[in-house]
Amino acid sequence: MADEVLRGYRKSIDNIDAALVCLLAERFKVTQAVGRYKAEAGLPPADPGREDQQIARLRALAEEAELDPEFSEKFLRFIIDEVIRHHRQLQG
């Protein structure tokens, strides 16, 4: 019985992980388009004001969802840093 319960939990985790990967892939497709636009328009690769707004917004969402806001900020910061790295490469 316990193995079936664990198997069910793991199947749910696997499904969530697959959804996360697909969402991240879609997000990076959009941010690549943003990076190309910024490069063509001569805009800087980073927008600290926008980043601060996003972090504050997602910290609030994390709190509402009972997710550690520190964790959510670290996760988002990692993504933002990767996006900025891609934008810099496009301008390079």
C-alpha cells in the first residue's frame, strides 16, 4: 500500500516537473524575442526597475501560495540573470 501511495506522489511530482520544464522553455522563447528586440532597438540588456517589480510581485504571489518568498526570489533571480546573459550575447 505505501509503495502505491509513494508511486502516486512521485507521478505527480514527475508531471509537475515536466510542466515546469515546458513553461521555462516557453518563457525563454519569449525572452529571446525580447533580447533580439532590445538589441535591434539599442536598449540595454538589463532593466533593474522591471526586475525589482517582478521580484516584488512574485514574492507576494509566493506568500499567497504559502511558498517561501526567499526561495522564489532566488529562483527568479537565477532566471533573470540567465536572461540578461542571453541578452548580452545577442548584443555582443
